Amino acid sequence: MSEGSRILADALSPEALKRAERLDELEGIFSFNRRNFLATVLADDDVETLCRLSRQGLSNNTVRALASDLVYLETWCLMSTGDALSWPAPEALLLQFVAHHRRRDGGKAKASELSMPAQVQQGMQSRGLLRGATGHSSATVRRRLTSWRSLAKARGLALGSWSSVIKDVLQSTRQASAVSEGTRAVTSDVLQKLLATCNTNLLHDIRDRALLLTAFASGGRRRAELVNLQVEDLLDGEPLDDAGDASSPQPCMIIRLKPSGANSSKQGEVRMVGYPVVALKQWLADSGIHSGSVFRRIDQWGNVDWRALTPQSVGLILKTRCRKAGVDPAKISSQSLRLGYVLEASQLGIPLSEIMHQAQLRSRPRLP
């Protein structure tokens, strides 16, 4: 060992030095500096997993690639949660990983940007694991998810449903990448821009505000579900404490959904809490609607019609609000609100089962 190498080795902690010596058994797969770097980032079990994979006959390049992805995953998890990566990881963490690596349109003045929180992105960039604001291609994200599954299998874990979850997430990201790159999810930041165009007391604005909030907060409702919604389908729920503060309970509403579209076989119920409930009740009160269709047409003189909106008119309302908000309507599809809800919920760490129930999804959601 050269004097320079000896100095580098002496700088390692005793635990990291043991890992570095263990990596020496991989027959020159890693350079000396790379070996020391891996020893400081990875855990003992991570190093043992790489050694096990090497003994199984994987090529040197494959082991290097898996080690690189493992470093990325471990660092991302630490930056995102403050904890080391657990094996197997919770389902919510898989969705959070995908949500952090999707791209969002920055508007006319900016290129598309990564949805990863700023502090996480800065931490990854400072460690040389992320370049620029746009992040990685969808193919790279899928490769890291595949490595995540391979590394979990290599640990000899009883993966159970976890393996099928990550398989579905992989399929979802592959399907989503086949969609036009211009497709945009209506996430909370976009939704706020749309709601800002509904800030008057005109009935059109009150209706559209209630429509947008109900569609998003109730799980990204389909257009058919919105136009089929009846006043009789709305039930008051028990108010919920706001972050444990019993002095400021949040209004709650139970929405009974009629069979439609992909949910044609059964009727479901979802819950809506907080300001969206207030906005919906304001629309019903100001419009004088006490029964029948909730969301209705308004004529040119401001009179509320007895007829419900059509699915096509819901799409037109969404695109009209986009134009007023400076959001490119060509990038908004009928699935934008649903996709936005799923992304926001996954980024908040809500369990996948709860996301699927609220959105009334029969299969796991597609994330870009």
C-alpha cells in the first residue's frame, strides 16, 4: 500500500475500515478511492450484499452498477427521511421515490424541474449524485427501482407483497413515460394557480372553485363522477381535529360515488375534509341547489340551470382556468387532477392502500 493510500485508509473510522477491507475481496472491482467511498456511505449489510452478488457470478460491471444505485438509494433515503434505508422498504417510500423524481413544468420562463424537495435536491447535488435541476431520465429512475428489487432479493428477504408492489411501480413508470412528455399533473402548486382565477363572488367562480377543490380533495375524481354527483350523495361527517387542536375542528363530508367508468361495478365512499367542504357548501347555498345535480350549467345571465354539467364541459372549465392562470392547457388532460392527487399524496407519505381507496383505484396508480 502506498503512503497516500495508507493516509486515506487511516482517515476511515474503524467500522468503515472493516467494510473497506471486506470490499477488497471483490477482486479489484472497485478502485481504492471508490472502495473507501463505498465503505463510508454503505452499511455492513450493504457491503455483504455486494459480496454475495459477486460470488454469484455477476459481472464486474453489474456489481459496479448495483453499488452505484445502492449509494444513490441510501443517500436519497437519508436526505428524505433522516433514516437509513430499511429492507424491504415501506410501500409509501417507493411512491415517494417516484414522486421525487418526476419532472414538473416550470412554466414559460423555466424548463421542467425536478419535484424533489429543495433540501433533498441540494443534498444529493452536494454529494455529486444529482446534476442540474431536471434530474434523471425515466429510464434511469426505472433502472434504480429494478436495482432496488434485485438488492432486496439478494438479501434473502421474504419479500411477499413488496416484490409485487415494486413490480407494479416499475410498470406504472414505464407506462407513464410512454405518455407525451408535455402531460402535466395538477398538483397543489398548479391547483393554487387555477383557484386564484376563481376569487370573485360570481356564481361561475364559486362553482368552478368548488368543482376544482372537490375533484382534487376527494381523490382526483373522474369527470363522469363529478357530473353524476347528487346533493343526496353528500353526507356530513364528524368534524376532525386540526393537527390535534380540538378548538379548531375541520368540517368533514362523506361523498357517495355512483358507479361510472372504471368503477362501473360498485359504489364507493370517499371523505373530504377542510376548505374544500366549505367551498362546496358555499356553492350549494349561493346557487340555491337543495337536491339533484350538484354541478350545473350557468347561463349567460348568471342563472343556474336544472341540467348538470357534461363531462366535456368539465374539461373545458379546467382548460379555461388554465388559460387564465397562465398554465398551458395543452398540457392538461382529463387525468391531470387524478394524477396530481396521487403524486401529492405519495409525496406526503400516505400509504398506498389509502391513496387507492380515496382515488377508488382498482390497480396501482401510474406515476410519471
